[in-house]
Amino acid sequence: MERSVPVRGERTARRTGWRLRPRPDGECRREGPGAGEDGGDGHGSTRPPGAFTLLPWLLLGMGAISNVIQGETPNPWVGGLGLLVFNSLYVGLVFRAFDKRAREAAATRWCLVALGVVTCALALAYGGNWLLFFPLLGLATGAVLRGRRLGQAMFGITALTGLIAGRYEGWDTLGIVYGTFVSGMVTAAILALSETVRELRDTRQELARSAVERERLRFSRDLHDLLGHTLSVIVVKSEAARRIAPRDIEAALDQVRDIESVGRQALTEIREAVTGYRRASLGQELDRARGALAAAGIEPFVRQSGPPLPPQTAALLGWVVRESVTNVLRHGGSAATCEIEVRGSAERVRLTVTDDGGGTGGGAAPADPAARVGSVPAQATVTAPPGSGLTGLAERLAAAGGTLLSGPLPGRGFRVRAELPVEPAEGEAPDVTAVRADEETG
């Protein structure tokens, strides 16, 4: 008999009380202990106040209802009809108050005016318990109006309450006036605070979604750049090992050992990319580019001049070198040479990768060569899918204030040119390995 064994995540959820709830968009939301079906986070109810929270205040009118039922009110049919109209207007206003579009509609304003007229008429006609409808009028006003209109309306209602109630109650008028003013202002303050909290919650969720999308985009870019380059190098070295194995087994074994080393390095880089700590070192990428190009039978020329670069700038240029060399290996056709030049100054640094092959750079070049002339933003010169390849690099460089131009050269060849502002190094050691002139090939 088989027994269901909970997986690790389920056991953790049972032990801690936290759980992942699937959402309609396919994502999972992590919820804490005590989170209810209303989407709470375990820190108490998150339901905002609704129309039903304002309905119990209608009990203030029970005294007037009792007067009508017991016949203590002159013309009870008129009083009963007034109660029905008042309650209907109040309930309608309360429910419309929690819908922003309905709350701001002209019909809602007219309903509030009608409620005020009915309240004044009943208070003038009967006094006594009927004066308690003024606090209900203030409550409805606070639920419907906002800003300057609320202040003006509450001033008028409070003054009118004092005039009408003073006719019957004398000094007791102060209690009714105070209740009317406080009910309106407190209701407005609570509802405004609730709306602000709801907007902040929506903003927080939107920021969380944006952070997830940025992380997905970062991981997609890193994975494309890492695996694209690594797999291209592995393919090139595998082909080289296959070609030379029949005549030089030791050289073939060297290529196999290089493949093993590249694979291990790729595993390390993928782990770093997953945790967000991956940085492409310009010096390391230049060294790898020389080795990968030489293994593919392409003669590399690497030149570097200028002051040391800050880590952020060097990391961005390292990604450009990696992607450009990957495109040369993939799409370079019959390329015989590849020139990589880094030329920097105190303000800006320029990286140029040029090959003499017949490829198109993986479709990243514009069809019209004129599109490569001038300081055109990189996004205008790249047609690859967004977020990957040269397009992803263009987005990264644009975020750092740089540009990325790419396109075919007249006749044969392809060129990728990246330009970045040089940020202050702030005392950090530059993450760049210098390339000596005597190391250049040719």
C-alpha cells in the first residue's frame, strides 16, 4: 500500500505556517500564518471598510421610528414616508461612496442635496429624536465628499444643524452639532486613509512585479550570454578535436581537456548568474576571446589603451566582448581575423570588435548601412529579440548612458562598437587585465 509523502516544501509550510498560493496569472504568492481568503498577509485583516460598516448607524433613527409607531408624531404617515425616503437616500449614498466613479457622479451630489433637504424638513417638523438624523447626514457627507468640498459642506451642515436644533433643544444643541461635525470629518478621514493604504498596497505589489520582471530579464540576459558563448566554444573545440584526433591524439586530448575546463567554468558562472553575483571581467573575457578565436582558426588581434576602468564599466564591456566573439564564432563565416580594440580616456571608453567574415552577426545588423552612421542609439540598430544578444547588451549600455552600434562593413566583415562613459573608480581596483603589446598576434 502506497503512502503519500509530503515534499520538502510542503513539510516546511506545515512547520512554519507559511504557504505558496497559486495566482490566476500563474505566479505563486507567499503567505504567512493566519492569511485568510481575503489575501491577508498574516498581520490582521486587510479588508478595507465597506458600505456595510456605515449601515448600523441607521439605528440612530430608532427613536424616530418608535415615535411613528406609537403615534407620538403628528401626521404619522408623513413621518413614515419621510423615514422611508431618508433611509433609501442614505443607503444609496453609502453604497455609491465606495465606488470612485459613482461617488464623483453628479447624481450622487443631487442625492446628497436631497438627503439634506429631507433631514431639515423632518427636523423642523418634529424636532426631538428626529434631530439625530443630522449626524447621519454628516456621516453620509463625509463618505461622499473629499477635499475642499467636504470642508465647505460640513461647515454649512454644522451651522444649519445649530440653527434648527437650537429651536428645540437650547443648550443641548451643542451635542448634536458636535456629533454632526465629528461624524462627517472622522468618516472622511478614515475612508481617505483606507484609500491611501489601498493605493500604497497596489503600488507595493506593482513594485514587486517590476522587481520580478527585472530579475527575470537579468537572468535571461545572463543565461543567453553565458551559454551562448560557452556552447560556441565547446562546439569549436569539439570540431577541432575531431579533426586532429586521427593524426595527433595528444593535441586532440588537449582540446578535450579545454572542453572540460570550459564546462566547469560555465557551471560556476551559471551558479553566479542565478545568485546575481555574476560579473564579466574585461580582462578575463579578452583572454577567453583570444583562446576561442585561435581554436576556431581565426587570428585574434587584441589592443587595449587608456587608464584602468572602474569595475562597472569593465563588466559591461566584458559582456560586449563575450557576445561579439560568440557572434563571430557562430556567424563569422570564413573569417580569418578578428580585431578587438579597447580605447579609453578619462571621460569615455570605446570597444570595437571587427571581423572579416561573411556573416551577419546573427541578424543583429541593420539592413541599411546608413543606419550605422552617426551616434544612433543602440536600440535602433539591433533587430534581435528584446532582452537577448546584442539587443540585451544595447539595453544595458543605454541604462549606463552608452551606445551600441553594429552592422556589416562594406564588402566583407562585421563590426560591433560600444561606447560608455567612464565612471569614477572611487578607489576600487579596476577589474581589468592589461594586455601587453608583445602578446598581440601579428
